[in-house]
Amino acid sequence: MKKILIGVALLSVVIAGYFFFWKTTKKSSIMNNSLSTSIPTPTQSMIKTYLNPPAMTIDANKTYTATMVTDKGTMTVKLFAKDTPVTVNNFVFLARDGFYTNTVFHRVIKGFMIQGGDPKGDGTGGPGYKFPDESITREYTRGTIAMANSGANTNGSQFFIMHADYPLPKQYVIFGAIDPTDSGSLATLDAIATSAVGDNGMGEDSKPVTSTVLQSMSIKEE
């Protein structure tokens, strides 16, 4: 895998035509827009879409935890409801509505991040709406989960989980994280991030040879 140089990183993800790229010293890389052939591509009729972002239903004073069950293990992510109530509300709504069930991590880069949340599985899908950004006060450290976007106020359903600390620009809303002491969740993150990948057709080694399936996601509220 080509080394990604810190200090020249520029990350952006496009929701309708989801491009997720950064600059290296050589050229800009564009995210994988095709799904591994081992997973059937969903038809349009199978994909849930919504006219508007969900109404606010969470209580920001409560604690929300997402449990992601994949075919490589389970990851538990604490959501920052007080810091980013709109983003957490969106994530909780989609998870509880089954939106993320049997989606895949369609883009994987060891030492950087794993990206999922696209119902089409090819990097171009979303929930049918966009919603505004919230303040970003934390860092993009290992285990952090953040929203993918195409610029300001274009959040939808795609997200990424950091495989390692990385100095991304504060342009992607951070809304949760794996507990640094949760060895089981981090082992699953490692298993996904180190899975075999190939060229995405655009010069980036990020296309999974066999896509990791997010089999289910549940939300715990306390």
C-alpha cells in the first residue's frame, strides 16, 4: 500500500457521487465507487430513502451506544449526544430503522480509516437528504467515528472510523468513538482495516477484495 503522507492530507467525501479523497505528494486519489463482487449490489427498490432528516427524538442528557456486528467481529461505539445531538439523532434513527443492516465497509485504508454507511455499497449512496454540520472540538484519533461529507452542511448516512490517529482538517463532524480500552472493538477495527484490498481503478488501494458486511447495528440508551 502506498504511504499516505501526513501534513498534506485533505479529506472530502461526496454524498451524491460520494468522492472521499485526499492529496498526496503525487496526486489526488478518488474513493472506491464499486462494490466487491462477493456481495450482491442492492437494487434501488431495496434501498430506504427519506424525504427529510429525522425529527429530534433522542435525549442529549442520556448516553447512547451503538453496537456494530460485522462478519469480522463486533465494535461498540459511544456516541457524543451532548456534543453533537443532531448528528447522533440522525445516526440513531437510521440504525433503529434498519438502514445500516447488511451494508458494507466499501473503502478500507490501513493506517487511515474504514468507510461505510452507504446503502448502495459503491460510495455513491445516501439516505435521500442532507443535514447541517455541528461543532467539531475533538481530534481524529484511533477509533473515532465521523461523518463523511461533500462540503459544509452535506451530511447524510456515510461515516468513517479512524484506524489510526490522523491530522484531518476539522471538516467532518465527530460524533462518537470506540473506548480506547475496548480491546475487542479495536481488534475488529484492525481486522477490517487490514483486510485485503486492491486498486479501485483510480490509483488507490482501497477496494476490498471481500467486503466486510455490517450485519446489524443496535442502539443502547441509558
